[in-house]
Amino acid sequence: MSDELGRLMNELGQRAVAAAAVLAGADRRLRDAALLAAAVELRAQSVVILEANALDLRAAEAAGAAGAMLDRLRLDGVRVEAMAAGLEVIAGLPDPLGRILEEKKRPNGLRIQRVSVPLGVIGIIYESRPNVTADAGSLCLKSGNAVILRGGSEAVHSNRAIHACLVAGLVAAGLPADCVQWVPTQDREAVGYLLKGMTDYLDVIVPRGGKGLISRVRDEARVPVIGHLDGNCHVYVHAAADVNMAREIVLNSKLRRTGICGAAETVLFDRAVLATHAAPIVGALLDAGCEVRGDEAIQALDPRVQAATEDDWYTEYLDAIVAARAVDGVEAAIAHIGRYGSAHTESIVTTDQAVAEHFLAGVDSAIVLHNASTQFADGGEFGMGAEIGISTDRFHARGPVGLEQLVSYKYVVRGEGQVRPR
């Protein structure tokens, strides 16, 4: 790695630490004002952002990018408006800082409080999705954390334009522009330096992207990581499912947007309802242009179904492809998910409340749903305004990573001259 790149990255880190100290003590009115001003700027710069995005799309298409990646990369007026509206929602959420999480008075008169505080400086490495620039920057700002953003080269023009709007919001509110920084180089070595060379500056790293990126971050990072490896999500159609509801949920879970981590990748059908439920649902998937890879029981339902391999049960396709399997009841469904799933998001479709509760308790994933699409695995849908990603970790944060997951706590102790006895 060049000395010049090292100096650039260290300067980003030093400025982030200084900005974090200011931001941690900033009144929520300033943080909210910055978010609202950034929302105004996003709308005002919509044409500029879409022109920048068009450059990224042309480059991605010329490089032969897959349809799912192009969908993640593409912006339009609706998506720009969604980013702006997301900032306004976040501004309206309760302040995550300074909350008294626990309070007690000891027999010796000491008053002890556990109070929420920022994590500090967050590094976020992400691919494809330019909306992450707005989502991640705004969540970190609201939670009092400085952030260093490193987006993928495929979205460089879009990310730069969106980042400029966040900076404009900070400046308008009188906060340091360095509260939200963007790595201004596409040198691949910058990612490695973020992971291994900035332990003096970064408190946590959040990766958001494909399995390769997240595996690398987990392997190389020298600071704590919040993230998930992949989203191998399941829908289980139980014998007591309403067939019309099940069809709508399965199609939405798989095909609404195939390139997101909450898209269903495997559908499990109760063997008792293969003819009544699985056959029409599999047919609907195929008719909608989705490739279905099934076990022998599913293949027997439609000649268009391809044979599934063992690898298919583990695969996150992020495309219009789904694996399908017959299972013998809820216990078999839970066992399949436990063996092949990635602990991300799973859904059961059934009218049997007892079976639903058994599934919800027995499946150990970050998000479990009853009679709802897996595509609700999203911080905005959870009322968080936005999210940085979905964590499948069990330590610190699990599920959508929003404001509450971006804070820690400290103990504040007040006394009246107490000392410990010898």
C-alpha cells in the first residue's frame, strides 16, 4: 500500500474522531436539523443524483452486470424521494442518546444510572446500493456516531452526489462536515486499510454487500463487526395454510425484489398439501418467470421444475430462482431451516395458531414471521426509519441495525462523599 493512501486514510480517521467528539455532545435539535436539511437537499439535487446514477448504470451494463445487481444500483425519482423521506422519519424518531436504561440507589447512598451513548466512529463498507449512503449516514448522525463510508466502485458517482447532500445538511445545521465522510478513492487497498490499519480510529465496522465482501470483512477486520454472511431465507407453507394467502406471500417473498437479503430462497411445502397448495404455487412461480429447483416430490408437480442439488438448499440466489422441498410437518421444516439456513429471516404460513407459535419459538433466526412476506425484513418496515443492514449475529445487535443498535452505554454514578471501607 502506498504511503499516500495511508496518509489519506489516517487523515479520515483523525477527522472522524474529532467530529465524533463534537457530535456526541450535540443537542438532538442540531442532529435533527442536519437530517431535515439533508432531506431538502436530496430533493433539490434529485436531477443531479439521477444523472450521476445514469453514469454508474451505463458502466455497470457495459461491464455485464447481472439484472439483480442493476436493480440494486438503479435509482429513480421514487427511490430518491424514499431516501429523503427516510431522513425525515429518522429525524422524528426518539433520541437514542442520553436515555436512562437502568437506575438504582445502593444501600450506601450511591445513585447509579446506565445511560445510552454513541459507539464512536463507525466504518461502513458496502456494495451496489447507493441508498445505503443516505441510510447509513443518517442513522449514524442521529445516533451521535461519526462515520466513514466506503461504497463500491460500481456506484461511485451516485454515492458522491448523495454524500454531498448529507454534508450540506451538516453544514446548514452548524455541525462538522467530517461527521459523515466518504472515502474519496476507489483504490482497493483502501478497504484493507479500513479493516486492518485503522484500529486507532474505528470502533466498529458494518459490512453490507455480497457474501465475498462480508466474509472478507469478518476474516480481516481488527475491530468488532456487525453484519450477516448471507440471507438464505425460507417460507414454510403449513398444511393449515390458506392457499390464496400462501400464494401471495410466496410470490411476494421471492419476486418483489429478488436482489435483497430478505428475498426468500427456499420454499418448504407440507407434504400433506402438495396437490392443493404446492402445485398451484409452484405453477404461479414458474409462470412469473421464476426458475424452480425442487426435490422429487416438487418435480412431480410440474415438468418445468428442475432437479435440486444439495447445494441449492444452502444457496442465496439473489435472482429469480427458488429451491422448493416437501417436508413432513413443522418439525421437519424447523430442522431443514436449522441445517441449511443462515439465521436471517423465515416465515410460516398457517391458520393454526399453535403451530405458528411453535415455529416462531423453534426457529433460531434474527427475524421470524407468521403469515407475512420475508421482504418485510427491513428497518423501515420495522419503524426504524432505515437500517444499515440485517445482523445475524447474537452479540450486541440482531435483526435490522437501526438507531438502538448503534449506541452503547456507560454508567453514571453520583455520590455524596462515599468511600469504600477498608
